[in-house]
Amino acid sequence: MARRESRPERIARWALYVRAEVYGRGVGHALLNQAIGSAAAYLWVLDGNTRAIRFYRRQGFQFDGRSKTEPVGGERRMVRGEPGDGRCTHHADLNRRPAASG
């Protein structure tokens, strides 16, 4: 899912899932590349999700030391490109979810 924020230069992605039967076939890489290309970006990954952590490291992401606790568990932030603080408009936010309407 994707949406444009009020600042048109910022892309928001909030999930990247690949079915287990296609693991190792380049599908995740193709999806990420289609979504953000080689843009500077950041994302939050669940602690202990070693498959996702290895995948994002192969795509150039590194942990920046930030962490948070969500209802689903602990999460750590990974960044690619200029580290930024999450407010920079040149970073694509891979985990931003659309605000609830109503």
C-alpha cells in the first residue's frame, strides 16, 4: 500500500510481505526496488525477525540505534542513505500507516 503525504516528495510505504514459497527468488528485492528504488529510506523491523534484518542489510540498510516498543513487540530502526531523523523529506518512510479517518 502506498500514499502520498501533503509533501509530494515523500513516499510512504508501510509493509513489504513475500509468501514463503517464493523466498530466495528475488521477489522481495524487486518489490522494494519498485517501491523506493535506491532512495534514502528508513524502516522499523521487529526484534528477532532475522530473515527481514538480513534482507534489509543486503539492500544497504543498517541499524541506527533507535528502538521503540509497539503492541506487537520491540522494533529497531534501520536506515539507508543519509541517516536523518525521520522528519527529513528526502527519506522514504517504509512504515508510515495512513491516519485513521472519521
